[in-house]
Amino acid sequence: MATIKKIGSAVVGIAMLIGAVGKFVPHWFMTMPFPLSIILWISTGHGMPPYFSTDAWKEDEIDTWTRDGDLVVATGAKSGTTFMLYCTHQIRTKGKDTDDELFPDVSIATPWPDLIQSRGGSWAEQKERYNTTIIPDGRTMKEVWDHPSYPFRI
């Protein structure tokens, strides 16, 4: 019986510690390995992980960076978003990836507006980086993902 009480006390103590971290310093969870980080983040009452933002999709914001003809890839979390973006890029270029000088990386040619790439970043900062970041070959990201030779943007 004493062992059960000790185990019970330990479980309660761990639960209280996790709850306190979740309330006061939840960003500590994001330093832990996946999927433990997300499990603890969500189980302590937080919604979407802090490296995602829905700000790009708000009604007053979406028209500032999308245009008619854009293709929006919407996938669930951990369901192959990068693969789906790569597949849509292959459709866009008719499979000519080897001839495509514009395609240095799937994350540059098909950016994720809802993935915040810096700790504590915002959609406004992210949007600015999509237009001004210089990639290793000397071009801006915008020259790649918004290139006029593509029949549509992803």
C-alpha cells in the first residue's frame, strides 16, 4: 500500500509540475523532442503550437498577399504538407524539376504562410521575409515563389 501511495504522490507531483510549466512558461515544452512537446503543449490547454499562425488567413489580411489564380494547399498537421507542396509544384512545372532553375528548395518555391520561421515571430515579419530574404544564389525569395514564368503561385 505504501508503494501505491508513493507512486500516486509522484504522479500528482509530475502533473502539478507540468501544469505549472504550461501556465507560466509553456515555451519550455517546445524545447522537448517531438511529439512530447506537442502533447504537453496541447494537454495544458494551449491551442495551435506557437510556430503556427492563422494571421495570414484572416479576412482583412488574405487579400494583401494572395491574388486570383493562386493555389492554396490545405493539409492537416503531420499529413505530408511538404510532399503535397512538392507535388503541386511538379504539376505547375509539368514535371520538369531537373530543368527548373527556379526551384532551389520546396520551402522557397512553395512557402508556408502559416509556418512562423522564427521564435516569437509574427505573420507580418514572415510576410516581409518572403519578399526580401536573399537565398544563397543571390536572388530574393519572392523572385522564386512569385516568378512570372510559373502558370500559378502555390
